[in-house]
Amino acid sequence: MRRAGPGAVAVVAAACAIVVAGCGGDEGGTATIQYLGPLDPGGTNVAAAKECSDQSNGRYRVTMSPVANSADATRELFVRRLAAGDKNMDIINMDTIYTPEFAEAGWMTELTGANKEDALDDVLDGPTQSVTWKDKVYGIPTNTNVQLLWYRKDLVPKPPETWDEMIEMAKKLPPVKGNILEQGQKYEGYVVWFNNLVASAGGEIVNAEGKPVLNEAAVKAATIIRDVARSGRRHG
């Protein structure tokens, strides 16, 4: 791993999480790579950091530093430290929606050559686009996610095919058991839900040129959100 320029980090990104990286080090000794990311309950990131350190055979060690406990607070933490030129941020695990903002600010190192090829090896188009800005790649996708419908077969033998059906099914069930769970908090999760509803209706929020193109699909999406909110069965 090469060292990034002043105030810049190279990114490892995902459709949902990005890792921005540059490399710190100890003079004349083992390099220390500062990794800012969630200390997930399962310890996946902690275990990966240790494995990576062990496989380096003493060339470097990865140290984990936790981020904030919410997406908004984490972004604020990153922006403040990066804007201040913090040199203790070599790798950051971040949401891909920050790629354009951070790239424009010069906070991430572009991946080129073999590093770029390795970063995008066997990666789907969606995650690849999420780490790309103005035809330059700034991250390594680490994971992706999609929206799925989860339901209890003991309560709903046949899953609903529309949101209207879901609401009607939920109302026929006892409170709590008939809850509809979704990402409705006023942060990134709400944006994701709205975006998925618009896309599933065949619409877009912005076009390839970045211009708003909201149409009847957006109206339908907003109507669904309203109906779920008023159903008495919303939980999320």
C-alpha cells in the first residue's frame, strides 16, 4: 500500500460501505495503518484487521478506530478530520454516497493501474459505479446490498405483491405482529427507501447529467410512504 498525498486518502468502497486509504507509518519500523470503521457486533472488521496484519509478516499492522454510532454523525466526523488534514486516517469505511463529495474535495487517492484492476476484479456494475467519479476510481467495493421483502410464513402464507396488499395484510394481523418494518428514519435510510420506490415504479430522481427528473413515479413513491405512515402498522 502506498502513502497518499497530503490530506488525501485512497478509498476502498462498497455499494454500501467505502474504505478510504492512505498509509501512515513508524519511522524505521513496522508501518501502522489507521483504519476507521464500525466495530461490528460480530467482530468481522476487527478480525479482518488482525488477519491482514498477520499476513503482512511484520511489514505493517492495522489498528482499528471506531466511528460514530449513526451515519450522519460518522460523516460529520470524517469531514471534520479530513478537512483538517488529519494524518491518522489511512483507511476509512464509508458509505458510497460520499464518493463524489470526498473526491471533489481531494480527500481520496485515485486508484490506477494494477491497484484499480485488483479493486474492480469480479465486481458488479453497480458497486463499480459507486466508487467511480468522473471516470476515476476511488475505492474498493467491500460489499453490496439490495432491498428484500422478509415476511413470516406463519403469519403471511403468501407474500404481498404490492404495498397496498402489504398494508391490508398488516391491518388484519394483531398489533406488533402486523408491523411493517422499513428504513423510515430521517437520514440516509429514508433516502434509500424513497429512491427504491421511485426506481421500482420505473422513474429516476436525477438523470445521468445530475438534473432532477422527478415525475409521476415520485408521486407514487410519496403516496406509498404516506399510506404506510398512516396505516398504524409502520415500524422503522
